[in-house]
Amino acid sequence: MRSGRSEVKRRWGGASKLLPLLLLFPAVSFVLVLYLYPLFSSVIRSFTLGAQSPTFANYLKAWALYKKDILFTVEVALLGTFLSIVLGLALACYARISRSRAARFVNSLSRLTIFLPYVIVGQMMRSFLAPHGFLNVILANMKVIDLNSPIQFFNIRGLLLGFLWKEVPFVSFIVLSSLQVVDERYLEAARSVGAKTRHIVLSILIPMIKPAIIVGGVLTFCTIVSTFTLPYMLVTESPTMVTVDIAHRVTYFRDYGVANALGVFLYLLAAPMAIYYLRRMVGEEIYGY
Amino acid sequence: MKRCAGIVGLVLFAAWVALGVPEKVTLLYMTAGDINMLALAQNVLGPMFSARYPEVELRTVHTGPGDAGSQLIFEKLRAEKLSGKETWDVDVAMVHQVFMSWAAAEGDLLLQYAQDLETWQYVTSPHAKYALGTLVEGYVMPMFHSQIAIAYNPKYVPEPPKSYEELVEWVKAHPGKFGYNGIKGGMSGVGFVVGWVYWKTGKYEQYAITGPYNEQEIASWEPIFKELKEFNKYVTITAGNVGTLDALNRGEIWMGPVWVDMFYTFMLTGKMDPNIRLVLPAPGLPGQPMYFVIPKKAKNIEWAKKFVEFVTSPEIQAKVIVEMYNWYPGIDGSYVKDYVSPGAYARLYRDIAPEELRTKGLAFALAKYHTAILEAYEKWAIGG
């Protein structure tokens, strides 16, 4: 009897060590099966060509055919992120400082774009930015341009406009929540010693919410790098973004090798951001935004 | 006792429901192609088929445009084969030509069924025998044939080019006014590029019909694609098949390759300037059929056959395929003519006569040449 009880106790002791692992099991196995396995298998397949493995053939082909597109993707992602942060910050600071109705209206209106998927944005931009689309026709009516030689937007310009349309409100959304918790007294104190709005924004608000700005930038960068629909709908030729090329390799050639090699380029682009984000979030125990 | 009688009554009622009311057959139809293919199945073919056979309901799954759509169907069937299931989910599917080369390479995916159909006798198209060089006879029934042609705006182009040579001259004289969608945004652009290769090499027969595939030849294409690169400098690259149609309608471009059926559908629905016309420049442009295939272990094989038979009957081909959707019929046009309204027939053949279609309506290149053409374009015309 006694020995039976100690057996139970021993088991329970064991279980208390096992329990956290058991509780973690569903989440960890979910991540392993649905995220890490596809990630590793795509990396491995990028080094495989038929029976050959490992080989760099897929990477050489990807670089030979899509070099321009890879550089273009980096360019769009960096520019898009930078502009989204600058404009998003401006919008958020405006909403934070101004108490006018207009500011509230602009702020809530801009939120709408966060919930629209990129495919809708793509469709809108296609007709809005077309050579004889809404924007060019308006500009022509205002005698700014000649409709026979309209501004071409189905290139980096249109792409950036599309990305900004969605990402500026997103950055502003993230940043504004941090701005809201900045104590009003700091601003009043600054104003009382003669600080102008410019000083308040640059010397007080922005330094205080730096982490939120960086997080907004990281998420925006990763979104731009991985978006397929917008470049697919706006810029189908050269240069275009790598996601379009990946779809092209799979669709027309069923060539998963080169597609995976291109995918690895995107992972490498996103990885530093992801590592930074995770370190920051886990390190500072801030979860979510 | 009462309770017992109640239970017996319930059991009897359940048995009556289970046995007495015939269960509806759900026929699962998977279709590739543009969004019009979904509308066709959901709004037209499904209800018509159910009206004739009330015990069957057509359930449609749409997989998307271009080869990607067929690719999804291929992957679904392949997965079903690999799963080792006795019966498969998909009863009947609508695929592009390229699907057939994948299915042939995979093996054991499809049923040889076409000869069992009553409508097999009406099929005369060479595409029902070979699809991009793959022997497909018996495995496919063409639902329709779709053709690429050059659409032009007579207001700005009073005399459309009759050949690729004339087209190139015109484009150089009118920079930016010819538009096509490259090779990443749909098949009308791909077709234009394939036509370019046929024109420059003069080897249509070898590349599209007889073969054999000669890898050495690909390197000799470099100057051809360099010329295309030069040509592209004078061209507007549009965003997709619809992008070309929209640009034509808005007057941004004056000429561009389009699918004939999409073009007429746009016109009939008021999305295309009704003055725009079509021309098929020499040596011609490719077109392609879409095929019905039946998976080897489909659950409802007999109903699937009935469905294909129904859609390939002269009456449905006339009323739906030609009149409503502006496709060329999948079966021989001579069987269809009696059922089509003269107006629809005249519209379809207004700009491109049947005889012209026979000589200048080409096939896409054999699968390996097709891939080589697309890669050559990326390598030399886009230039990495």
C-alpha cells in the first residue's frame, strides 16, 4: 500500500515536470508541422534539381533571369517602408496633437484602408491609375498633363502608391496607440517653455515612441516583400516583384526549384527584420504590437 | 404501448425518408479558366442539366485562370491517386491543353471515355487527338475552341496590318499604341509571342505539330528575341488579358492581341467600344480548346459522361457556347450551324471567316517548345 502511494507520488512528481511540456506540445507541434517543416523543405528543394542535390543551379538560374526583379523588390520594399513610416508618423502626430474634428475624421477614414485586402486595392488602382484612368483624366482636365502622353503608373510609381495607400494608415495605427499614452503634461511643459509643434514632434513624441515606429517599419517591410496581388495586378512585366516571378515559375513551368530559390531570397530579406522583431518583443516582454 | 407505437412510427418514417425519397446525386465539376467559366457552370450549364435530369445537381469548383487553374486540378487528382482512395471526389473537370501533358506524364489519372459518348461522332477537331504533341484521343472532349486575334480601333487604324511584318512597321510608326500583356499576365500575350516565333522561324509544323523537340535549336532563337526586345520598346505592356481589353476600350492603345471570346463578351456587356474590330495577321496566332476530362476513379462516372454528352450536344453548343459565350464550338461547326441564330453566327465570323480561321488559327507549341519559348523570352526579351 505504502509502496503504491509512493509510486503515485513519484509519478505525479514526474508529471509535474512533464506537464509544461505536455501543455506546450499542441502549440509547438502546430508550429513545427505548419511553419518550420514547409520552411525547411522549401530551402532544401531550392538546392535540389532532379536527382542532383545539393546544387546551386536553381540559384544561378534565379539570379540570371530575375536579378532585376530581386533588386527591384528590395528597392520597392525599402522605399515603401521609409515613405510609409514618414507619412504614417505625420498622420499619427497630426491626429495626436490636433484636437479638431477634421483630424478625427481623417484618422478614422484612414483606418478603413487597413481592413481592405490587397486584391481590392489592386483592382482600384488598376482603373484609378490607368493611362486614361481617373487620375490622369483629372490631371488632363486641369491642364497639368496631356492625355496623349499620360503619366505611366503601371510601374514602381503605381506600386508605391498602392502600398502607401494601405501601409501609411497601418503605421499610423500602430504609432498612434503609443502616442496616445504619452503624458499630456510633457507636451504642455514643452509648450510652456516655447516649444513649437515641430519641436514637440521631433524632440519629444518621436523619441518616446521609437519602439513602436520600428515595429511598424518591420511589419510594413515584411508585408511589402511578401505581397503578390498588388504587383501581379499592376506590374506584370519587367521589372516586377519576386512574388510574381515565383507564381510564374510554378504556373508556367512547374519549376519549384527556382521558385523556392526565389523564396529563399525573400526569407533572407525578411529574416533580419523578423529576428529583430522577435528579440525586441520577447526581450522586452511586449507581446503583440 | 403508446410510446412503443410512437417509436415504431418514427422508425418507419425514417426508413421512408431514407428509402422513399431518392437522394440527389451531386456531380462535382472542377473548372479551370477565367471567372466566366465559373459563371457558365453555375448559372447556365448546372441549371440546364438539372432541368433535364432533376435527380442530379452540379456543384462547381473554380480553380482560376491560365495554366495555374489547370495545375490545381492536376494536383488535386494526383493527390487523390496517391491517397489510394477507391473513389475520387472530382467527377468531371475542365482543363487546358497543357494539363494533358502533365496527366500523361503522371499516368493513371484519367478515364478513356469519349468514344462512349453519343456526341463523339461530331468531333472532328485535330485538338481532340493531340494536345501540344500529347496523344489524347478518347480522354478528352473539347467544349469549345478559343482563338487569339489582334483587336484594332478602326478610328485610328483604318487599314489593319495583314501580317506580322506589317504589324512591326505600324508599331514603329505609332509608339505606345500597340499593347500586349507580356508573358506573365495571361495567355493572349503568350500567344502573341508564340506567333512571333512561328513567324520568325517559319517552323510552325515542327514546333506545334510534328516535333521532334530539338534542344540545340533554342540557342538559335537569341536574335529573334532580341528583335522582340527592340519591338517591345515601342509597345505598351498591359496588365493581363483584361488589361489589354480595358486599354483598347479606353483608347490608351489602338491595337492589341485578345481572346476572341472575351472580346465579344466584353462588347455584348457594354465594356468594349462596339467599333473595335478583329484581324488575324499572317502567319497566324494560336488558339486552344478547353477539354472535359473524367478522372479515372470518379464517383459518378455515368453521370459525368451524361453531363459531357449534354454540353457537347449540337443544341447546347449552339445556344450556350456560340450564342452566349462567343466561343467557337468544340464539335464540328457544321453540326452546330442549324441551331445557331444567324445573328450570332454572323457576329462570330464577321471579321475572321471560317476559312481564314482554318489557315491562320494555329496551335500553341508542343509542351517543351512552349516552355523554351517562355524561358527564351525571359532570358533575351526581358533580359534578366
